[in-house]
Amino acid sequence: MKLQLYVPDGRYAPWIDGFAEVLPEAQCVTWEDSQGQSVDYAVVWRPPVEMLRGRTDLKAIFNLGAGVDGILKLNAQHPDALPAGVPIIRLDDAGMAAQMAEYVTAAVLRYFRRLDVYDAQERAGTWKFQKPHRRADFTIGVMGVGTLGAHIARTLAGFGFPVRGWSRSPKTVDGVQSFHGEDGQAAFLDGLRVLVNVLPLTPETQDIIDTGLLHRLAHGAYLINVARGQHLVEEDLLAAVREGQIAGATLDVFRTEPLPADHPYWQEPRITITPHISALTLREDSIAQIAGKIRLLESGKPIAGVVDLQRGY
């Protein structure tokens, strides 16, 4: 069995060593060193189109992340980029759900306990009491309740917050009020104090967070985006913050990364910026998950995480 690897930073040694430990029956080669060779599986993150176009040897393509918009973008730009009939398989979790729940919970609690306001007061040398939020009124909505979003929603519900979840199709999450589809979106958004975006990026979800959506939230609401920068119309958020409709936003993803030095977000103190770190791919967990799925495929058994190319996730 042969695995072909591609990672943009070229740091292959830890991945090769990891697969050698948990999948010793497989030979791991890099894309750069093995072009033209026949392999069984490709393990990639944002691969070049030349790596996949016209391939007839692959049994499956493993994407090193839960979000597959990068690899699907190839297909949109080059209709023949992905080999026909070859399944694309994303990571289900690999340690990312816990990390993302920690990040989102930290941001929610910062707003709930008014720590963002106290931070500003500290910088101004101001000692002033702020009336606390009422937990029962601090309704949180999670857009996208797949593996990651469902874990985030359950974690927030565990803190006693009223939590809603919205997804394209019906989903049930313990302790979470569920909404789905276009018909359920308005009721989901109505009066939310915090909106958390964990949606997959598809043509239908691009630019979904715009002026219209932001003004459906409660006045003085908060936004937390840990999905993709393309979900958010950046100038609409900036306007909503400046007029007070949005009291604060915590953003981990952006349309252009790194965020340009002249971007107006840097100058807006009510927007908190982090450099796409809410959930990092944990190499050991990812390798173990991929190895397990390869063994299931080799034995003819079904696996989770196969991407629906029509839905985009």
C-alpha cells in the first residue's frame, strides 16, 4: 500500500514518521518526489490541481481538515481537477471539536461577564461597575451543527445558556433548540445575543452573514466566526459595529489571511482578531483517524466523513 502526501509548508517528516508508526504496512511518499507513480491514497491539504487531475490510481483522497472548501475550490475553478468516482474524505474531529468549543466558550464568557468592557475601562484607567447580563436572556445561536458545531452547542448549553442550533437539514442535539432550512432561519436568528458561525463554506453559505442577517439579531448582539472568512461580508459587520447593532465580534477567520496590515478591523477595538487558531489540526490524532479509515476501506467496510460533492461538505 502506498500513500502520497501533500502539505503546503513542505514539512513532511513528522507526517511520514507518524504514518510509519500507526500504519507500518504503508509506504509514504511526498507528491514532489513521487509524481507519475501509482499510489493507493492521497493525503492532502490544499493540493495543487496537477496532483489530482486525471488520476486513475487513487482509491480515496483524505483531506487534512474538517473543512473541504479548499479542495472543492479546485473543482470549481477546474471542472476536471478531481478524479471521477474517487471519494474525498474529511477529518471528523481529530481533536478539533474540543479546541473549538474552548475557543468559542472563552469568547462567549468574555462577553457574558462584560470582560470586553472591563478591558476597555482598564486601558482608559476607569473604575466602573457594569450591570451583568442575565443568563436567561443571553441566548446563543450556533449556525452549523455538524460534528464541531454540535460539540460547541452542547458545551455552551452545559453552562446553562439557552442555546439554539441551525442547520440545512434537521439535526437533534441534546439541550439545544433546533431549527433547520430557510424556513427556520428567521426564528433561529430572532433575538439572539450571540451568533456563532461554524457553517461549511458552500456557494449557498458564502456571504450569509450580511447586513440583513446581523439586524435580525438582538440589538447589541455579539458575533463569533470560527468557520471561514468568506461567510462574512466584512464591510457589513464593520458598519453594524459602528452603529451599535453589534456590540462586539471575535473573528478567527478572514477572507484574506494573514489579515492585511491596513485592514480597518485592526483599528476597531470592538473586533477581536486571532490568526486562525481556534482549532488546529492535531497531527497524531489526524494520522490515527486516517489510518483507521484506510484499514476499514481495505476491508470493504463503510467509513464516516465522505464528502457529498453536491452539498459541499
